[in-house]
Amino acid sequence: MALTSWKVFNFFDVSEVKLPDDDGESSSTFDSNDLHCICSGSDNIFVGSNDGHVRILSQAFKVVRTFKAHDTGPITQIRQAEGTALLVTISEDLSNEPVLKVWALDKIEKKTGAPKCLSTLGIHNGRKQFPISAFATLENLSQLAVGFANGAVTVIRGDLIHDRGAKQRTVFESEEPITGVEFREGPNTILYLATTGRILTLTITGKGQGQPAKVLEDTGCGVGCMTFDDANGDIVVVRDDAIHYYGVNGRGPSFAYEGPKQLVSIFGDYVALVTPPKASTPTKMSALRRFVGSQRDDLYNTSTLALLDTDLKYIAHTETLISQVKALFIEWGDLFLLTMDGKLFRYHERSLQQKLESLYQRDLYVLAINFAQKAGVDTAQRNVILRKYGDHLHKKGDYDTAMQQYLKAIDNTEPSQVIRKFLDSQRINNLIEYLEELHDHDKATVDHTTLLLNCYAKLKDTKKLETFIKSGTNFDLETAISMCRQGGYYDQAVFLAKKNNEHELVIDILIEDSKRYEDALDYIWRLAPEIAYPSLMKYARVLLEHCQEDATHIFIDYYTGQYRPRKDVPIPTVQEPQVGGAYNVANLTSFIPLPYRQASVNPSPGTAGNQQLAGADAADAEAAQAPSEYDVPKPRTAFSSFVDHPENFINFLEACLEQENIARNDMTDLYTALFEMYLETANSKKGEEKERWEAKAKRLIDGKDIPIDASNVLLLSHLSNFRDGTTLVREQQGLRFDIFRSYTSANDTIGAIKALRKYGPEEPQLYPAALAYFTSDPRVLEEAGDELDLVLKKIDEDGLMAPLQVIQTLSTNAIATMGMVKKYLSDTIERERKEISNNRRLIESYRTETESKRKEMDDLGNKPSVFQATRCAACGRSLDLPTVHFLCKHSFHQSCLNEIDGVEAECPRCAAANNNIRSFRKAQEDSADRHDMFQDALQRSRDKFGTISEFFGRGVMTAPTAE
């Protein structure tokens, strides 16, 4: 491919390197009169001069070291081993053999301060004095190749680093000058050779060593026109006609580029090519003139630098230089160009994004895509380019190709950006294609599924809709079903729900949309118990409304543990040929394995008998099947489902109660609900039918082992005005007070008196209630008659109420008169007076006794006591000395007392009484601090004053004494 068809860009920023002028040495380093060769490596630039000196420049282009490398001749070749501190220099003077030296830049000679020279070697050329025209080394310096202008190539092997000797051998000789040598490492070390007339390869180590050089092409190149491409192991040779690639097996691709070439180098992905603007005259050019011709051109001729990407076939940078180029070298990630007039230019590659922006501006999106792919950008950035390319094509009206780009970038593209571009009805097919791809990549949302189904519906493309549904493509199931339901495609919706085992959705569609209640119930009946239950409860009322008998049956089976999922019996059918070629919606039913599907509504005469037989077989199979094992729910969970269906509810409750081993709580719920339904049914009936239902309700109450809750029965009986039930339950539960209150609530005085006489002895609190009721209304008081006096007498005799409470009860209203309670009040007052008189006499006796005790204690403390006892109170013998007398008038022999040292003697006769008194006193003192006990007793006491008096006597109210 000719380079004239390649796109030209400016992907490099060019700047001239300003050399530091702080010293003369740095500024004159690149002077063409002094500089002879240059190389770079290990973050430095190395310059070999004509006077044998080596100058080392830093990244700031400042000379950091200068040393004398050779005493005779200029330094014509210089190489630095990348990643090491080793430097190789070669000096020539054409009067002696070239001298090669290896330097260790990290080791300094103490005497001279120069780097240490590790080895020195004269390069043999059969004693022929010809200049070196090409030089190459391996990175470890184990092998070096030197090409001479006389066509000889010398290979040096050995340990030059440790100066252990090296061997030289002339491996190639030719009549044509050597213009280039390059090593290729691998299982075999291969040396590429270039002369002015040929390109060859020579195996110098490994398999094939010793064999003659292999000619790759019978056309050579000039000095500096061959370089090695590390990326693929090939060499790049530039000639006047083209750029050529060569591998070990021969020539590779070539790229036509007319004009003479001066230098070539590989910079990253680019081929850096220096060409003079005018071609030299090719006629009568000798081989030697071709070899040295580029060096004898006029120094003031202009040159051209081009950076080519041969993979993507574009020119990354081209520039015309006023002065000719002396050298190209690469360091710090940039390309440097040195001109004959000593100027140094830096070529810095622009960032990937900047290059892409340049391509965008020129609408070169295909190149940008290839460019990004070669650069190894991530998928997200590549998709950005694809989107831009798609936008470009969309603006041009190439919608189909634009959609292809959007589809390639679908993984990292916001779908809404693409969808908005294709909302036009004319582009609906492109939109469908994109939405389908979104579903294939599992990136579709609910809105995308909705939009896709809407597109199908707008095109009325039922076939695509069904294909989409059956394809198993990833999409939001709920949205797809919803859209099918909204569009009336109920069969498709059922198919999707069934395919994904969404049983609730199947039932919902059958009930809410298709109104096929029997089919829905039949479908539920064919599900496993744990799956059928939620749907059965959800649609219980609807099913009971439209399928009362079957729905009640399934409820009874499920709640009695007898549920058996129904099974299908295959019905042999004959496939009839399809009429017409269209694939209509009805065809989808053949793909729906729904258990509820039934035969045609109007079966043919030939199949009706088979269907009946199959139905009978299914019934027999179901009867023979054992009930499934599952957790039977509590019966009360089904109660709300039977609202407005009392007869079905009663059948359900009675069927549940026929089971054995019913839990106590469940049995209570069942009987209570059944009792309520009996009463509700009785209220809706009249005459004998009502009595029959009330009798059923009464039998539930009379039953001995029926655990019906009394409070519920009372409430239900009250709400249903079922008095017999209320009374019976209250008697059973001992709720006599409630029975009496029910009579008083109904103003049934006769009934209240009967209840009072019947239950009063066992329930004394009925009398205060009767007192309040009898005096609540004049009519009630009149009906009570003498019963009021009997109630007052009973209250007075048993102390059921305090007189003040009786007065307060009677004074609540103006029904009772003083005459009615005169006798009660007089008897009460008389009894209180007697009690007061008795209390006064008792107080007086306590005062007299207290005064007597105080006087006695005073006499004992202040007056002498006379002891007249003549006998010992312990042994009964006559008293003799020593004798012990106690103030209690008891006397003892001292020997009769069990005295303990340090313990005061106590009268043995009075010790027990004294101990009792001390214990009683201590208990009083202890209880005096228990205020919580006093408060508790005060709250529970009916006689508050009496309780206070009791605790006052115990010392609770006594103020503490200061010690």
C-alpha cells in the first residue's frame, strides 16, 4: 500500500531542547565538530566525541560526568546495556585495529576518578584496515557483532564484564560493505545482516550454527536503514522504494514509500523514518558511493521526519527539517532527533484521548476504533467510540449501520440514549432490534420490556410476541405478564406464568381476567398443598361465591388433612391438520402444559365417551391416592372466607369437628364459631325451624366435653337475644352476680328476687346490689315489698356494708324514705352506743392498770425492798448465806444459780416471762421501721382507724431517740 493514501495526523508535540548554559561543556555537547556518536539508556544520554571522551548527560541535559575513554582515535560506536551500569565504546583510527572497552559506570577508579574499565579488546578484521559500519550487542554483553565496510562481520563471545577472556571469529565475509547487524534472541541466536546488496540471516548459536548465511533478499540497504523491532522480532529495512519487514523465514509486508532514506528507528508502535527531500541520482552509482553517498550530501539540504504506524496505516507525524539529521535516539518515553547543526528536538506523543479527539474531529471513527483496540483500551472506552460512531451514522441517516454500532456498545451504553433516537415509528424495527439485544444481554429493565411488548403490539406482530415469550430471553416476567394482560393476550400471560412456576399469577389471570373460576379452582386443586394454600386463601371468597360446593369441598379436605392434589389422565386425541398458514394466538395453547386445560366445550361425538371415561379414571385415581403430608392450618384461618355463606360455613365447621385428635384451642374456636352460626341461622328462621336451630345451639352449651368459651357464648347469646343460653352458661360458670345483673338490667324484679334468694347465700355481694336496685325506681321498690327489709337485715347481720355506705346508697335518689330504714338505723345506733360504752370501760381499766405498774416501778427504783422469803425458790431449803435476792421477791442460794462470769444473774423463775417480753418488744421495734408493712396493711384494711391504732401501739409513730 502506498503511503500517499495514508491519513496524516499530528500526534506529537515537538519542542527544541534548551541546553543549560551554566557551563560551556553542556551547551557545546552536541556540537557537530566534536560529537561523533550518541546513545541513550538507563535515564542518561551518552555522547562519544572525536577526542576520545565520553560525556554523560542527565535528564536535564546537563553533563554529569566526563571521562577519557580512548587515547587514540575518535569514539565511533557507543552502546549502553539497558538496566545496568555497563557502557561499551569502540574507538577507531584506521592505523590500528579498533579498540573495544567495557566500562562499569558505578565503579570509580581512585586515581583518575573515571569509571572502571572492565575489559579492553582489539577487534580483528584480518589485519584489514576498514572502518566499522555496523555494531550490535546482546543486553548481557555475552555476544557482540561488528560489521566492517569491507564486508566482514566479526562476532565476539566471552565474559567481557569480568575480563575472563573473549573469542573472536569472522562469521561472514562479503565483497559488499556491511550496512547493518542486529541480534535476535530465542532458542537460537540469529544475526540479521545487511549489505548494500543483500539481506541475510546467520545462526550463530543453537541449532543450525555453522551453516552458511541465508539470503532473505538480494537487495540491500544503506547504513542506518535497518533496525530491529522488539515487538515481533523482525527487522525493518527501508530503501528508496519502500519500507520492508523481514523475519527469519523471509520478507514480510512492504509499504511503498518512494524516495531516498537516511535513518530508521522503532519508537513504540511507530517507524521513525528520516528522508531527504530530493532523491539522489540513481544512475551509475557504485556500491561504494551508495554506501557513503548519504554522508556526502550537502549539509544544508533539508530532511523530512515521518512517524508511521504500519499496522493501522497512518502517518502520526511528519515534519520538514532545515538541517540534516545526525542521529535518532529514544529515552524517557520520548523520541529525540539531533541535527547536524547541533540542535536537539524532543518528540512527545500526545495522550490517547487527545489523539482520539483529533480523529473525532475528522469523523474517522473506524480508525479511532482500530486505534483504541490496538492501544488496549478497556471496553468502556471502546464503547464510547462506538457510540460516537453510531451518533455520526445516525446524523447521516444510515440508521441500520448506526444501530449495529450501538449494539456493539450495548454493555456500557445507557439504553435511553439510544432509544430516544429511534422512537420514530419509521425506526420501530431498529428499536425492536435494540430492545431484543438488551434482553439478550440481561440489561433490560421493566420499562424496556414494556416498550418492546408495546412495539410488538403496535405492529400487531403476534408471531414475534410469541417467539419472544417462548425464547427464554431474560426479561422482567412480571412486566411481560402485565403487558400481555393489558393487551388481552391472556393465553400468553398464562403461558409465561406457568412456564416460570408463578402459580399465583396463573390463578390471578384466570380469576381476574378470564373469569374462569372453575378452571382456577381446578388448577388450585392440582397444586401441592403448601403451594395451593396461599392462593386458596387469597381467592376464597370469590371461589365460594361462584363455586360454592367445590370450594367448600376443597376447604374441608385441606383443613381435615385429606387434601390430595388432582392428577391428569391423558386423553388420546387425533391431531387435525392446521387450517391456514398463519400462526395465530390459539396455536400457543399447544405449548401450554396447564393441568386445568380441558377438552373443547363442544367435543366431537367420537371423543365425548373417551372424556367421560377419563374423568371416571381420574376420580378413581384420586380416591386411591394417599393424602399428602402437610401442616394442617388452624381452622380459624378459614373463618373469614365464609362470610355471607353461612350454610357452607356450618358444613365446614361440622366436618372439621368430626375429625379426631383436634387441638383444644382449635376445638374451642370451632365450637364457638358453630354456636354463633346456629344462633345466626335461628334468627333468620321462624317457628319450629328457629326452635330447631336454637336447640342445636343449646346442645352445644349442655355438652360436657365441649370446650366452648363461656364469655363468647354469653356475648353471642346477648347479641342474639338468646336468654336461655345466657342463663345456662352463667350457672355453669358460677357467674351468679351476672345472672342477677341480667335481671336487673331487664327490670325483672321478680326474677331478681328469685335469683337473690337462690344465689344470695353463696354470693353475699348480691345483697348490696339488690339494695341499690330496689331503691332505684319507685315501681321496683313497690314490686320488692318487704324484700327491702330482709336485704337490710342480711346486710346488717353479715356486716356486708357499713351503715354510712347503706345511707349513701339509699340517698343516691329520693326513692327510699326514712320510715323504711328507721328500724335499721335505730338498731345500728344502739349497737354502736353499746360498743362505745364497752370501749370506754376497757380504756379506763387499761389506764388504771398502767398507773399501778408505773407506781410499782417507781417504788422499786426509789424505795427499799424488804425480802422476807425464808426458803430458796429453786431447791426449797432454808436460805443461808450467801443468798441472792431479786426485786421480783424471789430468793435463791447462790449455789443454786448457774452464774456465768461477766453475765448479770437473772431470776430463773421469771426468766421465761422476761424473755417473752423482750422478744415481743424487739419485734415491735423491728416492725416500727417497716413502713411498707404499715402502708400495705392500711391499704388492705377495711377499718383504717383500727389499723392505725394497732401500729401506733407497736411504736410505728414513735419518734427516734438520739443516742
